[in-house]
Amino acid sequence: MTEPVPPKVLELCADERPKLVWTNERGGTTYRAGARFIKWSPHTTGLDLDAERVRLQWAARYHNVPRVLDWGANDAAQWLITAALPGTSAVMEPWLSQPLLAARAIGRGLRILHETLPIAECPFEWSPEKRTGYRVPASELGTPPIDRLVVCHGDPCSPNTLMGADANPIGHVDLGSLGVADRWADLAVASVNLDYNYGPGWEQEFFRAYDIEPDPERIAYYRFLWDNEDRIGQ
């Protein structure tokens, strides 16, 4: 059964009819209204759309990400309104039926993001210590030595890469966790998420497109952290 559109979302849509395009696992929803996207996040989700707002506004100076139009909150939820970007999510057709092109675009797109966003100017952090809430040396968390620090996407799953008609990556969405971390924090998650969206067998194409050899130790660590960071931090 489809949940009713929150009254505040209807108000924000004005004369345009909202279309539900995404529901996340915590209960947040995203609607499209014309050339705008409206994210609605009840406080019970624990997600902070204000954190995403400031990250988008910072990243937009360097990379193709949604332009923030408005943000607000009431007793029930937060909302974030952004301008629609050109392109199609890597998990929509025609790319869902063309996993080779999608995997390559996701790999190239992540490499572009990592090389474009400037570490020295980034005020956000996505280290294991930050994610778990433990302010102890990384070695005490069993964290592998840093390979290369970059500004990570923070949620590099396949839907968050946008592709152009020529199958090239053209931008990213959902940057609420963006921050400086080892590039393997993104690479480990982006590669395993290919299996969920396209079936097994595409990881090597992803790594080849990023131009890196898989690192089993770092992949295992950052996948474990992705799956368990909430519990580790308790």
C-alpha cells in the first residue's frame, strides 16, 4: 500500500503533482515535482538533510551535483529541495539492462569525483573514527593503513551515479555522508553494490574503469564497516 504524500510535501510542490521516485530503508522518501526533487526525512529516520545541504553546496563548486533550492524542518521532518540534473540513474533503463556500461560508468565517475574534489578545502570527514564515534587511533579499530585520502562520496551505491546518453558518468546525487577518507571506503561499497543491482560478475569492470587493482584487505574491512558501523558505535 502506497503511503500518502505528506501534506507539507504537497504544499512545497505548489501546482505540480509529486511523483514518488525513491523510498530509502529508513523510511525517507524522495518525490519529483517538475524539474525539482523533494527529499522528505521524518526525524525518526535519523538522517540529517541539513548535513546533506551543506555538503551539496560545497561540492557544487567543483563537481556536478544537485543545486540546492530550499531546506526546512518542522516537528515531523526535514525536507530538502534540489534542482533536477540531466542524465539517468545507473539503475534505470537503459543502463539496468546494460550492466557492463553501467559498471564502467560507476567506476569512471567515482574516479572523477575523487580526483576533482579538493581534500585541502573539504571541511567534512568520513573516517572510520568519525563514522563509529570512536576517537581512538585507527589501528585500534583494526583499520588498514591509508592507501590514499580523497573526498569520498559516502554513499557510492549504483543509483547515485548519473549517466548521460553516451553512457559516460555526468554527476552524482545523495551526498549526505561526503567527507575525507581512504578511497577504499568508497571503492569497497561501490563494487559490492553492483551485485545487488546487476547480478554478480561486474566488479572487475568497475575496478578496471577506476584504474586500480582490487585490494582484498581494504575491501573486506570497509565492507564490514559499511554493514556494521551503527553497531560498532554503540
